Amino acid sequence: MFKSGAFVAEHVDPVDEAQIQPNGVDLTVEAVLEQVEAGRIGRDGKSIGDREARQPEGDDDTFDLPPGGYILQYAETISIPEGHVGFLYPRSSLMRNSCMLNTAVWDAGYTGKGEGLLEVHHDVELERGARVAQLVLSEAAHEGAYDGSYQEERLE
């Protein structure tokens, strides 16, 4: 069963009232990156290719993005509670602007500031702090908790 937005909000920091939806919490953009070097995913490990941060245009914190693939870094810290699994879905305003956000499952026990792959199919302006995705939590049976290489990512 999926949990209420109020429940999800207890596991997102920071969060304001405008981000809380009936069935989840909206996540916002902190940074936009472009991958500039090949990565590798093998049977015995992985490496993430080098990335460069896109700079906002002008003084208004807006990223002008031509068609291509970009890494979005979310501003909020997520903590997936025991007995749950997290799913992240794009907000419909992204799709209505010819963009798609690809995400992965967040296992119970994960804590960090995640990332997603933004596919831009037509020029778009994206402002830092804009709500781009919605986190939902579902009850889930599991053995153990997440303890992978992305645990506590981007938490300084």
C-alpha cells in the first residue's frame, strides 16, 4: 500500500507545505550536470564518468537546456524508512514540456540526496528549486537494509 503525502514528508528534509501532495512529496532541482566522460558498469563494479555542472543563465537561477541527457541532483535529503520502498515519478509538467525523468528504486534504509536522468526532447528552461518529481513510499517486505555505495550520497 502507498503511504500518504504527510507520511512521506516525515522522511524528506527540507520540505515545505507546497511540496506535500496527497500521495507523495515533490522534490526540487538543486543542480544540473552533464556527463562528459564514459562510465562503466561491469560484473565486479562500476565507475561513474566525469560530470560538469551546468551554470544557470543570467541572475535568475534558470538552466537553459537544449535537447540531450542531463543529471538532475535533488535538493532534498531522503530517508527511506524500514518496511518501505521509495519510487520517484516525474511531475506531469516535465512531460508536457517534452521532458522525461528516469529514476531508480530507493531501498529501505537509503539516506541521501539522489539523482535522476532528465531527457530533454525540446528546449526547456528549468529553474533551480523547481518541483520536478514526486517521491512516493510503499510498504514492502525486505531482508536487510540498503548499505550500498550511494548511501549518504551528497551529504556533507
